[in-house]
Amino acid sequence: MKIRLLNENLVSDLCWLAEYGFSAWIEYNGKKIVFDTGWSDVWCRNAETAKIDLASADVIALSHFHSDHSRGLLFHPFTERKKLVVHPRALSAMLNPFIEPPDRHFPHNYAEIEQKIRSDFEIVEAADPHELTSGAFFLGEIPRVVPFERGYYYEDPMPDDTALAFRTDKGAVIVTGCSHSGICNICTYAKEVTGQEIHAVIGGFHLVNPEKPAVNETIEWFRSENIPRLLPVHCVSFDIQARLQTEFGYDRPGAGSLIEL
């Protein structure tokens, strides 16, 4: 299994571009998956640098509707209608101007994104776990079961926020977009869906100030799970990222990083 970060807040080295957002190219058991597309064409430009043929993708999936994960679809290079897997709420949320708080850090036109998605892609809406290919799951709606995780983005309950989970011979590998639903909630559900203990968690953990996340409780939860590889990126404040790196001892990946499992 290989994961190339096509977009992330920081670059892994000077060969790559970065912006606030997330996108990953995942190769798993002969299948190719695009997970999120960031905000602009950065994911496409980094794919070109990595010599990735985006047209060979078997499926695209979105973690949630926010534009730093979905707006990149406006720049997609596909000449055929690819399968796009989303939670049923994701597209309708794009047309609601009252969902996001007014202090969003970048402009967006969700109606434009939603129109492009519906015309250019074969939409698969999945509130329940959906198997993208054998052993690879779009998790659908994440149950909120961990008491210290709020599972909201400001006042939005974010039912569309989800992640991918993969069965491997070392355990479940989880790739998250932003984890508004709670990173520990996601991991708990991924264990249930895959039937495996967790080997790796990669992606946005949404441990962001000033939302006052339960950092101590999250660290204790990860300790209790004894997960071999934690690689949080994107939506983790610098001070919290430093704490996680100190606790779990990893090299933070960035845009362009290749993660092999």
C-alpha cells in the first residue's frame, strides 16, 4: 500500500506545492483512489511532479464538503465520468450558505463546486460503510461514541465528515481528511468496520485551536490503543503537533511525501 500526499498545509521538500487543505493518492491492492482534492489545482500539479497519471484513478472519495477538501474538483483532469463517493449530506451542504462560520479563511462558491460535481462525476452517496474495493472502506457516517470528542465544527454537527479504512496484514490503515467527527470516533468505527486493530492513522486529526480540543484525552486514547504509526497533518495546530511528535516520535509528512506500508 502506498499513499502519496498530493496536497497538505506544508511541503515535504522544495519540489512540491502546498496550500491549506488535503489530498491523497492511494494505491491499494492494484486499485488507485483519490481522497480529497484540496482547494485548487495543487493536487493535479503535484501529481504531475510525482509522475502520477490521475486519469488512471479507479474512484474518488470526499471526506466532507468543506472547500479545502472539495474545491479542487473544479480543476480535475478527467475526460470520463469517474465514480465519486460522498456522504449523502455532502452535496446538499454545499448549497447552504449558513453552515460555515463567517471567519472562513478563503473564499468559496459551493454552488459552483456542486454543479461541477453533479455534471462531471458518477455520484455514489453512502451513509453506511461502502467498500470501494475489496478491503478498502469509505466509512460513511461516523458514530459519536467517544465522550470527550464533540464531533462538531462550530455549530455544524458534520454528519458528512468521514474517512477511509483499509485492511492490511499488519492491521487497519486509516486515512482521514479533517476528522471533524472526532479522530478517536473515526478510529473506533474503523476498527469495527475492518475487524482489525489499528496499524496506522494518516491525515487531518482536527486538533485545532481555538476550538479547544481534548488534547490530553486524545493522547491518552492513542497511548491505550498502542498504534504503531501516527502521522497527523493538515488541521493540527503547531503547538499540538509538537506535543504529538514528542509523545509518539514521528517525522511529520507534507505535500509530496510518499508513505509506504
